[in-house]
Amino acid sequence: MRKATAFLAASILAFSAGACNFEERVPAEVVSLNQSQPLGKEKNLEADIRFDVGTLEVSTEKSGKAYSIDLDYDKASYKPEVRFEESSDTSRLSFRLESLHKIGLRADHHPNRLRLNLADSLPVRLSVNTGVGDARLSLTGMKVSALEIESGVGGSRISVYEPNTVLCERVRIRNGVGSLDAVGLGNLNFRELEFDGGVGGANLDFTGDWRGDADVSIQVGVGGVTVRMPRGIGVKVDTQKNFLSGFHLDGFTKRDSHYYSENYDTAKIRASLRVVTGVGGFKITWI
């Protein structure tokens, strides 16, 4: 086990060095791109965002636009690609900012910054993939019908401060090297949530206006995961744990190989958690 842990630590250091310390080969030439699309006859919107390096901010706005983009980027090293396919049912937005060079990524010097606003009037299936940098997803007011987030090297924050007015079929979050802080996940109105912790630690706050029962799957990696759960939600936990991990469940009783919160039998809304822990620890705190 010590050899496996040492190998894992070495792999993390190698990955971080490879992702963050490439030599910068060309001078930066920062330019701006502003683009938007008026709302059409679409009833839904799919947004697929890939942002290799830089700071990403996603939010919603009350306007007559399906989306608006405000991008600053290094023209000498990166190329943006924006595609929009309009449809009477589901329109599709695709955004890419990719490097022009095989080397040249620098986590300590990236002028790239994307501010993306999506319409608040359309149900949105949102997919975000980030490489090196920070991501901030402010989903308050957005009609999120599905959410998928995959982060690379850097910190990520998700916030949902108001109830989602449409059903969110599925939430999938894959964390990379860096921390993740999610607030108000209970407001997403999801039925399935899957979280893969990767290397970074995570705080998953499930406060909010729960509309129904939900299944939550959590894979704890090297970093620990802390879950903040409202006291009114009945929680059942099915766990598979590594003996190196710290596993803390206060206010739970064990029966039939599962752990149940004290209010599980009387709760109107219930969450079923399946937790697989690794080196990092797992903890549920009540709020």
C-alpha cells in the first residue's frame, strides 16, 4: 500500500508539472471577441463548452439572447471556435478555445478569460470541460435540465441560490487537480448526481429546495469530500471504503449493511448515497 501511495503521489506531481510548467514560446497578443445570438423559436438549448486554459465564468441573464460571449484571449497561442445550430426544438451552442501549439500552456500566466451568459428562459443542457485555470458556474436563475462538468488543473465553484424551475435529469461532476466548492446543490432539482473526486478535495453543499427523492454517487479520490446536508432530508448511505480513508457519519445508525439517518423513516424527501472512498476521507455534516 505504501508503494501504491508513493506512486500515486509521484504521478500527481508529474501531472501537475506537465500541465502547469510548459515553456512559453511566443509573446502574448491579447484580443477580445464579443458575440451573441438572438432568441429564435427554439424550446431548449444545449451548450457544450471546452476551455483549455484560462478563467471561465458561466451565468445567466434576462435578455432576448440565447447566449452572449465576452472573451479575452491570447491570439498568438489560442484559437476560439464558436458554432451555433438553430433548431425549432433544441438549438446547440459549441465553444472551443484550444492551443495552437503542443506546448505553451502556463498556469501562472494566462490572459484568457471567458464570460458566458445563457438565456434564463430556455431549459439548458450544459456541458463544461476545463483544462488549466479556474471555473465559476453561477447557475442561479438558469433552467438547468442536465449538467456535466469536468475540470483539469485549477479550482472550481458552483453556486445555485434559487430553486431550478425545471427537472434536472442528471448531474455529473468530475474533479481533477484542485479544489471544488459547490453551494446550493439541493436547488438544482436533480434526480441523479454523480461526483468523481479525482485528486482535489471537495465541499458539496446540498442545501436548497429539494423537490423529490434523489440518488447520489460519490467517488472519493486523494482529496477528501465533505457533504453538507439539510436536516430535513432522510439519508441512506451505502459505502465501500479503503482502510486508509477517514469515514465519519454522525447521527446515523447501521442496519442491513447500510447507514440510516435518524429521521430517515419519517422524512418526506430522501437521498440515497453510494460512497466509494479511497485515500481521502468522507464526512457528512448536518445543517
